[in-house]
Amino acid sequence: MLYQMHEFGRAWMAPVTYWADAGAKMFGDQGSWLSSMPGANRLAAGYELLYRIGKDYEKPEFGIHRIEIDGTEYPVVEREVLRKPFCRLLRFKRFADDAGHIANLRDDPPVLVVAPLSGHHATLLRDTVRTLLRDHKVYVTDWIDARMVPTAEGSFGLDDYVGYIEEFIRAIGAENLHVISVCQPTVPVLAAVSLMAARGEATPKSMVMMGGPIDTRESPTQVNDLAVDKPLWWFETNLIHNVPATYPGAGRPVYPGFLQHGGFMAMNPERHAQSHWDFYEHLLKGDLEDAASHRRFYDEYNAVLDMPAEYYLDTVRVVFKEHLLPRGLWEINGERVAPSRITGTAMLTIEGELDDISGQGQTRAAHELCSGIDEGDREHLTVDGAGHYGIFSGRRWRQQVYPQVRDFIARHAG
């Protein structure tokens, strides 16, 4: 009933948010005579704050339409390469009309960016993708909101996630591919490459694993502690709900996005409250640049998706409770996941010094597991002063992390 109650509350709030949006425009738009009234700026700021607190946040667009490389601007087109029930494989294709430029783009190594299926949409990696496009052909996994997937498509668990990664690698071509996994997908990516190596299949040229929970026994964080302290039945009873009848996935058990969003906000409530108050004051002062920055951040941060219940519970059990990957006990469809079988794939692990989601050492643990990779083909980077998001988005990513990722891929591109 919780999901139903949430939908009822959302429907009840809709007229209020429409009214608040209209009020913000009436008292804030310079073309409106109401904007010249005393106190109009306070009314406009208050209405917009109310609107943004109560509105629905739909999945944002990647919005990457052009990229500048060495002073030359290239158009970029987003294309769907492969579609599965729970995920789309996208490619951001760069175009040029000069023969020399076309040749340069053609020689760039292909990169598969595996986005996390952990609440936010793949668009959270917009900055990651935009930066990679300078030197690479970029593919991205775009996970589909589970409430939009009809129950006829069946369930989706962690093993299915691994299968998707294998299929995407084969579709692009493993021989020249480099895989970048951000946060949660470091585990299924390592599993997928391990299984492919054990079967004698071609594996990617390199793996770059960023801030992921390979072994959560290392430097456990608040997120890890919650998973350990609560029994699995607690997660199933309190966090899993059926999709209401108003969506294509009606009846599908999911971990709803609104509950995940509540968890995100609860981790730093004071910071989010202060951010919204600052937004109100920016509007009062006419500081439009900072206000626009607030809108961009929360348009992305507040847009969440429902996760399939089977996948979420599998992840809690396999990754956070039983630690099956680092213990060498994980089996998928009768095949043992053995990272030591990987030999022809280079590996770079990246951690943030101040990461409060995946603690230091959790990603680096992959080096001990991947003993079959030559030491000269394995590297680790700890980013000083960076939190979880700083290693793949923002100034630190662009200026400190990306140059090392780019050079690592180039060294192993062949």
C-alpha cells in the first residue's frame, strides 16, 4: 500500500505544484505587471522553491549534442545500438566532414561505460561521457525504470545483469574494447569478464573500475553497515513494493525510487536543507547563475528510478552480506566466478580519498582477486580530496582523474 499512498499523495500535490509554478512566473517574469509589486521577488522565490520541492522529476536527457576536440567542434548523435527489456545500449557517435578528422575519430578506442543501476539514471554520468568523447568512441548502458517494464518480460536479478554486460561486450567487440564501470557495476563487470575469460572468449583490452564495492569488508561505510546490520527479510519486507496499476510494470515487485531518494536525502539532510535555503536567497538577490546551478544539480539528483526487487535483494545478499565475489564462492548458472582466470585484460582501479559510499580499499581489492593479470598491467589511483562523485564527475574528474584514465587506455589500446 505504501506505493499506492505515495501515488495518491503525488496526485494530490500536483495542483499545488502547478499553482506554485504559475505563481513563480506571475511574480517573477519581467513581462508580468505583478513583478513590479512590492515584495514580488520574495513571492516569486517562495513559489519556485515550493514548486521544486513538490514537482515530479522525470528522467533528464543526456543533452550531449556537440564536443570540442583540439579547437574543432564535432556534432554528436545519441543512438540506440541494442535494446533489452531492462536496459538500452547507447552510443554517442561523433561526426566530421573532413577526411583527416574522420580518420582521427575512427582510430579512437571504443569505451563501454557501465552506469550504476542504483537509483539514479545513467544521465548522472553525463560529465563522464562528455569528457570521454574527446578521445574515445563511447557506449553507455542506459538502465530502464523497472516500473516501465511489463511483468511479461520476466524478472531481473544480479545474474541477469552480468549476462547483459557479457552481451553488450560481444555486441561492441571485445577485441578492442575498454570497459569503465562506475560504483555498483564494478562487481557484475568483473564477474562478466571473469566468466568470459574462463570460457576462453575474447575479453576487453582493459577494465577501469571506479569507486565500487568489490569487497565491502574493507573500510565499511554507513551504507555497508546498514546492509550488514539488517537481515535480508527486513529489506524484503520494508523496501520492496509492487508497482501500481497506473504504470506498464503494474504488479512488478521493485525497490521504489521515492524510497531510495528518501535514503539519499537522509544521509545529508542538513546539507540539502541549506542548499534549498541558499537557492531561495540566490533568487532574492538575482544571482541567476547560482540558482541555475542548483536547478541543474537537483533536476538530476531528484530524478530516480525503480530497481527490480530481485536485482536489489541479490545485490544486498551477494555483495554486502555474503561477500561471495572476494570469497571465491559466487556461482552464476553453474559457473564459478573466478577473477584469477583473467589474463589478457589490463586493470585500473580508482578510489576517492573521502568516499563515504565505497570506502578505501573496497575497489583496490580487485588486484588481489585478479592475480592472473601481470603486475605491469595493473594500476591503482587514489584521488586526494575526492568524494564518491568527484572521481567521475566535476573538476577533479576532468583535471586529475580523466588524464590518467585516458593515458591508461591509450597504453593498452594496442
